[in-house]
Amino acid sequence: MLIAVFGMRLLFPLIIVGIAAHLDPVAALDLAIKQPEKYAEILSGAHIGIMGFGGSFLALVGLKFFFDAEKDIHWITFIENQLAKFSKLEAIEIVIVLLAIFGMSKLLPEAEALTFIISGIFGIITFIAVEAIGTMLEAEDATTTVAKAGLGAFLYLEVLDASFSFDGVIGAFALSTNLFVIVLGLGIGAMFVRSLTIMLVELDTLTKYRYLEHGAFWAILALSGLMFVSVSHEVPEVVTGLIGAACILLALLSSICWNKKHPEEESKN
């Protein structure tokens, strides 16, 4: 867990800077230590590519949840019910994300538009690859299914974690240019969130609060949309955080209201 949390926040920025500045990871690390301002400048310069990749990946994560014909619990019924019906259309979520990438690229200069499109396509490819790996691992014989399914889930969560952390890594340079201070700060925050998530899973919170999962996926879609918008307009970090928190809080309140109206269902959980 320590490697997963801190590694993602150390290695991914180094890889991004290495690609952008045509440096190997060791040289990128040396740049971060000796010339943190230049390192931050290069990383910030890769903003469009990062947002394209992260936004497209997160969009697919969110849309996959809602485009599910077997999903029978709907929070925002008039929207989610319709989305579930459209799940019969093969790869509809990929089509939507591709259209979103194309639409946003029209708002950018030609060179930046190409970067955004390519990074967005790589985000889609990454999502498909992770899904494919998970499917292949689950299809193995029963003696190794648990371990391999766990590996597939681990890969999925790490890419998801990376997509979430991109924006935070860039924004953190506004507070400090010291790479290790940033990694430590973001890592501690991520450790807290992961520990809280594990606790909620162990307490079976998602079962007790039926709309909480929906709120989380709406928050993911909102973050994805804000990442796309941020390539042409500045989006304050506080807006991103508040929208995500609002989605989850509203879902929690809706769940509590539902439990009060249906006490017999709550007692079953």
C-alpha cells in the first residue's frame, strides 16, 4: 500500500516530465531535486495531455457504471434509468468520450488540440487494456482466480488512483516546489482516504446507504468533465473538491431519507 500510494505520486510525475522534456527518469529526478522550479514548469506545461488522459479514463469509469442494463437501483431516476436503457448500444460510453474529446479539441489551438486528442485516446486505450486484463485474469481456473482477480483489481485501482492524483500533483506546486514534500503531503492524504475507504467497506456502508455508490460515480463524472473543461478554462481546485463532496453528501442524505421511509429494508442490511 505504501508503494502504491507514494509511488504513484512520485513516479508518474517523473515519467510525465521525462516524456515532456525527453529525459530518462533518473535525469527527471535530478531535475526535480536541483531545479524544482523548472521541473514544476515542465509538469505544468504537460497540463493538457494530463487532463486529456485522466479525463477520458475517469469518464469511462463513471459511464460504465451508469450504462449497465442490470443496474436496478437508480438515484437520479430520470437520468440513470435512461442511461441504463442505452447500455444495449455496444461501446456507447467510448463513443461519448470520443465525441467529448473531439468537441473539446475544437476549443484549442491546433498543436494543443493534437496533444489533447492523442492523450485522450491513450486514456481510452488504458481503460480498455485494464478491463481486458481483469477479464482475462477472472477467466482463469479456480485455483488461481482469487489471486489473479486481485491483481486485476489492483491494476484498475492504481490507474484510477493515478487519474485522480494528476490534478493534485500539479496544483501542489503552488504550495511547494519540493518534490518530496509534495509526495509526502499527497501520500498522507491518499493513505487517509484509502484507510477510510477500507473501513467503509468493512462496515458494509455501501449496502446500508444505497445511493452512496451512485454519488461517488457522479463525482467521478464531474471530475472528468472539469478536467476536460480545464484545458480551455481555469477551474479552481476548490470547485473540483466541492462538487465531488456535494455529490457524495447529497447521495448520503438521499440514502438516509430512503432508509427512514423503508425501515424494513434497512433492517435487512
